[in-house]
Amino acid sequence: MKRVLLVLAVAARAWGANTLWDATINVNGATVPFRMEFSGSGKAFQAWFFNGDEKTISASGESTSDTIIARFPQYNSKLEAKVRDGSLEGTYTRDGKVYPVRAVIHRTPPPARNIPNIAGSWVIETGATTGEKAWPMIVRQSGAQITGAILRVDGDTGTLTGRFKDGSFTFSHFSGARPVVFSLTPAADGTLNVVQNEKQKFIAVRESVAREKGMPAPDDPMRHTTMKDPSVPLQFRFPDLEGRMVSSSDPRFQGKVVMVAIGGSWCPNCHDEAPMLESLYRKYRSQGLEIIDLSFEEEDQLKNPTRLRAFRVEYGLDYPVLLVGEPSQLAEKLPQAQNLDTFPATFFVGRDGLVKAIHAGFAGRATGVFHQQLVEEIEALVKRLLAEK
């Protein structure tokens, strides 16, 4: 009894200062390691998850000596946990689905030995039937610690973190969404044996080797989705969050450069993209740029879009956000596009109303140089379209 009371007292003191925890969440049978941090107590309690140096911070919460609750309305989720035998045990609930969570206060792990160097750029052979044949993987390494990301055509994994232990690296991510864990095991031939979520198996080779062997390149996100008839203007007409109909034929869009962002508040890569879109809107609106978000939400969110409203507040979005339909209706609601199958996807419409380019997915900050190049390319494209008569 005294031991339990001592643990509770230590935990209660921990709420009052920033305290880092090593945690795991179990999703579909896979145990995903991640870190979270707490501060405050009582009604001032806060929790946050990490995406590299970015934080997903709770909007509200409360704590007692042995219980914590943290709410994340931008993900329609909630963390609830109790102190049990020196650890936290609880659940993370998102969109009605419940996942077990465990955590202990972070302690520096013992040093590892004989650590192989896997830093650099890799290509993962996917064998995917969706058309994607390869994914880029970036690995940064400092001793036993690694960080990085894997990039698909629809976006990235978020910042993966992990370390070397017992012959393999663990590489995982959870920031309130997109839980995933990879094991990376160096092979004698210089490749990496990659296992995703303890089930799917892949082989990764260094980027230079992939080029030498003529392996399939990752999909070009600027060529993934096209217009069926590029000579016909993109058309849309959907309600905004206040129920007002907004149409591509409205006067506010005529003669303007328009970025039409396809997304959903459930989509982690759409969360990554939103700050960039808002930044572009503030910078170029006076020069004739308009941005509009066509959001695809689940049935209950279409009826009462609480998560989408929180998403808009979270990123301070000033441009219109429209409710389009459910994610499965993507092709039906936008029939002019061909091979439109990613969230997000962004259409770039010129002053003449015609689509000049379509970008599939979004490479977030976790991807390093890929993100930097993408942001620069998008801004350059916007500036070029604005300069056209």
C-alpha cells in the first residue's frame, strides 16, 4: 500500500512539470512505441504527442493524483489513463475506436554495441498492387538513435524515431494519428529487411544501388492524377460549414488563381499540409490567389463536423472549407479527375479556370529535403500562375 501511495505521489508531482513518458499503443495487433509529455495539473493538465519537433497538444484535460484525461478535438480523440504499479495504463479513443496505451517515465536506455550505420537515402521495394512500386526512406542516425520518414505518393509516415537493439532498429511513429512501426534489420548484402506493423515484409536498398540496378522509381506526385479533359474548367458546388453553397462559378474565383485542396480532417497528411496552405493564402491573396478546401468526412462528421471545425481552428484557416461527401465518394464527387485516389490532393487552377497541375499527397516536414523542395516548387508554381494574364 505504501509503495502504491508513493507511486501516486511521484506521478502527481510529475503532472506539475514537463514529464517525458515512453509509451506504446496497440493498433490492429501491432505494438507501436512513441513518446508523450505532460504538464500542469487539475483542470490545467495538458498532454502532447510528438511529430519530430512538432507537437500535437491537447485542447483540454484534467488530472487527479492517479488519473489523467486529455482531449484532442482536432483528431476527435481522447487519452485516458490511470497509474498502475508505477506505470500508466489506459486507452486512446479516436472516432469511437479504442486502443490500449501503456507508459512509463522516460529513462535513458543502456548504451548499445556494434551499431551498424544505416544513415542515408533508401528505396523500399513495395510490390504494391496500387501502382506504387517503391517508397523513398530517409534515415538520420546518431549512434544507436535514428529518425526519419518513409514517403508514399499520398504522403509520409510522419517522423519515425527509434534505436538499435538486439540486431535491429525500431522505427515508429504516433502523434495522435497514423500509428506505425517498422523493424529495420541490416543484411549481409547491404540491404535492409523491413517489417511493417509486425506483418508486412519488404526489402530496402540504398538509393544509389537502386539507380544502378534500374529499379522502379517512386511515383511522381505531379503525374499521378490528371484531368480527363484538360480543356474543360474544374467545376464544384458544395456547402460550407455554415450551409452556404459555394461554387467554382462564384465571382470570387473568376480570373483568380485557385488552389483546390482535397482532404479530410481525419487525414494526417492533410494536417501537415494545412499550415502551408494558410501561409500561401496570407502571402498571395492580395495578388489574386484563392484557396478552397474540399473536405471528405465520415457520415457522422458530415452531420455534425465537430472535428473539421476544430481542424479549421487549429490551423487558423481563413479560406473556405466545404463539406463534400464521404472519403469513398472521392471519384464520384470529382468525376473530371482521373486516378484521383490520394488524400490530400491539390489542384492548381489558372486565371482561365483550367487546371494547370495536380499534386498527389503531401510530403511533411518529417521528410526533410523532400518537404523543402515541395514547398519551394508549389510556391514557384503559384507565383508563375499569378503572373499569367
